[in-house]
Amino acid sequence: MRDQVILVTGGAGGIGGEVSRRLEQAGARVAVADLAEVRTGAPGFRCDITDAASCDETAEAVVHRFGRLDGLVNCAGVSRPHDSLTLPPAEWARMVDVQLNGAFYIAQACARRMADTGGAIVFITSTNAEAAFPRRAAYCAAKAGVAMLTKVLAIEWAAQGIRVNAVGPAYVATEMTRRNIAAGNVNEEQIKARIPLGRLAQPDDVAGAVEFLLSRQAAFITGQSLYVDGGWLAYGYF
Ligand SMILES: NC(=O)c1ccc[n+]([C@@H]2O[C@H](COP(=O)([O-])OP(=O)(O)OC[C@H]3O[C@@H](n4cnc5c(N)ncnc54)[C@H](O)[C@@H]3O)[C@@H](O)[C@H]2O)c1
């Protein structure tokens, strides 16, 4: 990763923060973009990924600051479980906006700056791109959309030398999960019992997969979703 310039969205959050630290340790020059204030050491940019103009300004600012752009990790996201029968249209639209539309806007803004040099994009999806959970219709549909977006952009941008992959975690021990546990949306003991490896993912489990997919070791891997789930999706027993 030495001297590679990587933009990490959602970098003020649990997964994005850990991805930023790990990529910096690997020698990358990391820029962090988030709606919230960024507290890592990396240069921070305020960006709302649901706003295509904000994505474009951020990608341009990163190129201005570092001279180039080699990669994007899209970790920005929200989780708000809600019954589907009563889900307000605005809530549905907001979820799709952040999780799916935003993923496209920031990827497009970055790919435009990597089209001459090549690069790599990693979307953070979820096991919910494959496995249905109740009260998460918009989240699951949007994540499944990003898994397909990963494939489409991978085959389209292969001509520009841009690889596009996704990392899909099961429950990760971050603020997002802590909020869901506190709100009664998630039962931690039930989850641990459902995961063959018997624990939540740590942010570093996710960051390791991201680093691999950005690296030259993954030079011939594109259009793939790599699930970091302790065996959740494989498990089909009781
Ligand atoms: N935590 C989990 O268990 C888990 C599991 C699977 C997938 N994921 C996915 O991983 C990603 C990161 O999750 P996390 O656990 O680090 O959550 P988090 O809440 O700790 O961090 C998310 C970050 O995204 C930022 N963000 C939200 N909306 C934004 C927007 N419109 N523009 C820019 N930034 C925005 C927030 O400010 C926050 O800093 C999300 O896409 C989430 O869906 C999380």
C-alpha cells in the first residue's frame, strides 16, 4: 500500500476508522470523508455521500491535496430497523439514498479521478446483501443493490484498470451495533449463538479483508463480494 492515496468514507465511524488506521499502518496516505467530525489523524473532509456534488468536491479536494487518488473504501452507512407495514416513504428513501445512491455517487466521483491511472474500490456491504432479516427491508434491498453494483462497475471499469469489490460483514462490534443492541433491535447472545465462530466481528477483521482487496495480492480479483461473517451465511442448520 506504500504511498497509495486512499479515500475512506464513513471514516469517523467504527469500521471506517479502523480501515483508515490499518491502511495508514500499511503505508497508505489516507483521506477520510464523513458527515461527522473526523477524529483520526488522517486529513478529514466533510462529505455527504447522498449528494453527488459533495462527492465530486471531496474527490477533487483529495486529488488537490495528495496529487492523485488510487483507491476508495466506502464505509459510510446508517442502520434504522423499522416494521415494513408502517415504514414511512421518507425513511425508505433515506436508507436507499445513503446505502445505495451514495455508494454510486462516491464511486463515480472517485473513478473519474482514477480512470487514467487505475485504482481499486471496496464497498462495505453486509451479510444482509444475501440474508433477509425482518424490519430491514430498505437496508437489505440497498445492500443487495450494492453487491450487484459491485459487479456492474467491475466489468465496466475494468477497461480503466479499476477493480471493484465488496466486503460484507456480519455484526461488527461498533457504535452502530451497540446502538442496535441498546434499542432492542439486536440480541447479542442470540447473534453469537448464530455465528459458527461464536463472536461478533471486530472492526479489524473487516479492515484486513479491505486491505487485501485493495492490495496487489488481489490484482486479478474484481466484481467479488467477500463475506467476513464467522460462517453466518454458510450456516444452514438449526
Ligand atoms: N456494524 C455492523 O455490525 C455492520 C455490519 C454489516 C455492515 N455494516 C456496514 O458497515 C458500514 C459502516 O458501519 P459502522 O458499523 O462503522 O457504522 P458507524 O455508525 O460506526 O459509522 C458510520 C459512519 O458513516 C457516516 N455517515 C452516515 N451517513 C453518511 C453520509 N450520508 N455521508 C457521509 N458519511 C455518512 C456516519 O457519520 C458514521 O461516521 C455501514 O455501511 C454499515 O451498514 C455494519
